[in-house]
Amino acid sequence: MLTPEALTTGLEAFLHNQGVNAQILAARRLTGGASRDTWSVDAEADGKRVGWIVRRDMGGEIQDEALSRSSEFAVLQRAFEGGVRVPRPCWLCENPSFLGSPFFVMERLAGESVGRRVVRDPSSAVLPRQMGEQLAIIHQLSFEGLDFLPRPGADQSPAQRALEQTAAQLQRFAEPHPAIELGLRWLSRRVPRCDRLVLIHGDFRIGNLMVASSGLVGIFDWEFAHIGDPVEDLAWPCVRSWRFGQDHLKLGGVGQLDDFLAGYGRSVDPEAFRFWEILGNLRWAVGCIAQANRHLSGQARSVELASLGRRTCETELEVLNLIEEAERVA
């Protein structure tokens, strides 16, 4: 486990090698990052007071195709250069001798990112349209040169690929989950076509957004970026677990779909949206199993990871409710 003292020593040494005269004034590990070790750092660099975020490998994966720190840094740079509201990327270090594993440093943004606080702030009412606008920009980014990004095969749709990956991940844990298995079979008969491939954020939701009084100021956690169907990104923030108790507001506990899609500026096939919403809940259910397994296997001991295992049954119930609703409409 990395200590604040070890981070201070290692980061100062790395920055010195970069020609930056920096003194770390304070460093604290942030809560809420279940798959990466994330630190908030106060420093004085070249005579100026600055705030940084350090993203470092922690051990274990929630998803097989999670990006390396160097790949995530490259995607963050592409988004920053393309006008997406993201923290400014500063430095990448692939040498594990400084902090024990590869890491990168980015600008720290001011605001709130804890989901349960964001959804209870009256100013969050502006978020739906802003979220749609930002996704539209992300989906217009060029992914030329980002050859490391996971993507469907030549004869495979993004939906089919995601469905197969989820089934394979569940199978590895050898646990009986009838509701998840039913959901996967139900979706396998309703795989939508994809009209265009775009750069997908992969985890675009409340909890991965920095929010201030003016609304959305930053999008972070790009480790699951890939090439796929834009509807995947549009449906993911509607997964019930991202509403943080505000269940009547389908879009992440902050609003309804109309403003979100208006901000996005393109029509969305409702059947494709339903597919990706149900699959999103299934993927998170399997993700909760995976996170708990990281704790139980000893990969990353954490009460937070252990507690995520109990969320599986909540998400299974949501999958069954969504399927029942879809069958009733049909």
C-alpha cells in the first residue's frame, strides 16, 4: 500500500527528472475509486501553488479491457485537445520505480464529484443538457492513431461483442446468478445494429463527473474508453445504481432523458437504447461480483470493494423489472 510519504518522495523525484522544481505540500488518497489508486496532491511548482490528481495502478481489474495508464493518458490528451471538458493532462510516468507502478498526473478541478452529493444539489438541474452536449463532442473525436483502443471485429457488432464479454466474465466466477443469465439470453435475441462507430468514454455517469455551481466542469476516469456504439454511452448513465437514491430521475438522479438527448442533438433508436440500458445493468451486476472478488481473492483488500458485492442483487432486480416493462410494452 502506497503511503503519503512514499508518494511525496517518489513524485518529487519524478518531477525533478522532468525539470520541474516542485515541493509536495500535502497528499491524500481519494475515496470512491474502486479500480485505480487516486491521490489528490497540493504542491508548489516553480513558485506557484498547484493542485494535481495522480492516477496509479492499484491491482486487479473490473473489466478485462481496462486501459493501461499510458493508454488512458493518450485518450485524455485527445479529449483535452478536442475541446471536451476534462482535466488538463500533465505528465505520464511508465517507470514503476517512482511510485511502485505506472501513473500519470493531471490538473485537479474544483467542484464536487461524489454522486450522492451531486444529485442533491439544486444546481444539478443543468447537468442533463450539458452531459448530452459533452457526449456529442466525445463521439465526434477522431480515434485515428489510438490503435490500442478495444473495438469490435470486422464481422461483429458492438452489442454482440459486449454481450459475449459479459457472459464470459460471469462464467469465470462460477457463481449461480439466474437473473443475470436470463437477462443475457433475453438480450441475445434482440441485438441491435450499429450505424456508426465512435470513441466511447465507457463509464460516462454521475460519479465520474466534476460538478460546480455552473454545472459540468470535468469528465474523468477514461480507463474503459473503447470504440463502439454511441448508444452505449447514452444508456450507461441511466443504470439505476448511478441515481444515488433519486430513482425517479432516470438520468443519473439529476434529470430525465429529454434534456439529455436534446443536448446530444441526434435521435436515438428506443429499442437500441433499451438493449444497452438492460445490458448496462447486467454489466454492473457482473462488475460488482468482480469487485468483491478482488477483495476476497486478496488482489486488493478493501471494505469498499467487499461492500460492492451486495449491490449485485439490487441490479439483478432492476434487470428483471426492465425486462418485464419491455415485455408489457411489446
